[in-house]
Amino acid sequence: MSKLPRIMDPRVLVGPETSDDAGVFLLNQHQALVQTVDFFAPIVDDPYLFGQIAAANALSDVYAMGATPITALNIACFPACLTVEEMGEIVRGGNDKLLEAGVLLLGGHTVENPEPRFGMAVTGLVHPQRIWRNVGARGGDALLLTKPLGTGVLATAHRAGLLSEQGQATMVAAMVALNRVAASVLGQQAEVHACTDITGFGLLGHLLEMVQDTRVGMELESDQIPVFPGALEAAGMGLVPAGAYRNREFVGDRVSFAAEVPLSLQDLLFDPQTSGGLLAAVPGEQAEPMLAALQQAGVNASIIGRVNDDAGHLTVR
């Protein structure tokens, strides 16, 4: 989109300039329209679960803007070898997750494709004065993460036949979990200065988007970062997806690791996530009460670091 002219319409409250999670268009003084789209290849074998994960992932971008999703459209790329029943299970899984979120499925579009792909375009609403951006973090803010890391590494281990049934069940349960509760608690209990969801660019890739071209940086405490059981071991065995290496190349020298941070954990910080958690920057004094409120609501949240004045740089201690 850098090849396109910049949008100058004042009704566009969030455009592509900051690589935010969704676009936002002003409707009136009380409402703005939030729009996003996401689809991908299966990360699990079960078609129904695949549909659920794809829907939760697509909805997440709306929650990351502090918005409420209201409608969705399916995007389906299906090979001819899939049966009608398998295609139906994918769509059913997606729709069941929308029903859980209180979102209406209005239709969609299907094309034939050599490999299956599925996802959604989602529309939401937000008050124009209550939009969460991925920029806006302030020095001294605490960083809250609402899901563990490691779905990319664990999915790679699964494809290699090296992931236990319990490990897969734990990963799937996190991926199908909506970020709705986390977003609701954050919106009610804290002043959110910046927010994003952790997906394909990995934790450090999305954090870089939050600090580049700003006056702030971020530092993470490696021993406070939650990871899925078995993820460190899988990364240590070299079961790291190609996307993690691309993410590391993208972040480049804008991240510094303490010598004590093991390579396996570094890999998980670059690991591309599917339907990952929210990452929110909140005032430091609100962090502990916010963490307690999230955990009381059943969200597996952690305080993983803070915002500093090292402009545009990430540090992992």
C-alpha cells in the first residue's frame, strides 16, 4: 500500500500508516466503523476447529481496537478434494464462534484453491474518542499480555508428529478463545494507551510496530513472558517455523537480548502466533490491579515488561 496515494479524508481516523490492526472510519460524533480482514491455512487437522480458530483470529483485530464486532463475511478458498461435509464443518466452526461473540454472519465469497484457506472480513463499531491504537504507549507504562506464546512452534511440532495430545489440546483451547473478555476488562478497568494483538509478526514484530517512529521503546523481562508447555523444548529441538526467521530478519538490530536469554526463548519471541493474545500498554500504577481483574475474569494474563525512553528500540532482559 506504500505505492498508493496517502488518504487525506478527515473521516479516516485510522488508515494504513501505522500498520494498525484495523481501519477506522468516522460515521458520526458517537460512532466509527472498524474494518479488518484475515484468513490463513489450517493450523489443525479438524475442520470444525480450524473454522473456530480462523474466526477467533479475525475477530481479535476488532477487539484490539477497543471496538465491538457486529458483522462478518466469510472468505473461503477451498480445493475440489474437500468434501461438502468438510467445507460445511469449517464454515460451521466459524459461525459458532461468531455466535459466541454476538456477531452476525451476512455471507461471504468462495473460490477454488489448491490448498484450503479460510477467514473473515469483520466489521465493528467504536466510539471515536475510545479507539485503541497500536501507537500511543507512554514512558513508564506496563505491558500486559493476555495469552502465552508458542503456537507456531507447537504447530510445527504437531506436523512433525512430536506434539502430545495434551499439548495440542492446550494450544487449540487458547487459539479458539476469544479476546472479548480481555478487551472488555481492559476497557472497564484501565486507561489503555496502546493495544495490539499478537499474530503473524510475533511478539517482537508487533512491539516494533508500536515503537517505530515514536519517542519510546520497550523492555521485556524474559522470565515473566508466558509460553505454552513444551514450546521451549520444541524450539530447542529446532522446530521453528520459517515465519519466525522472517520476523527476526524484519526486527533486525532494533532488539537487544541479554546474554542470559536462551536462543529457544528468543525464537518464541519471534514465533508467528495464530489467534494470539492482546498486548496492552497501561499506566504503571494500574498494572497490578488490571492483572488481578484479568485473572479473576479467567484471562491468563501476565505483566511482561514496561515502556521506556529508548526510542524505537526493544530490549529483552
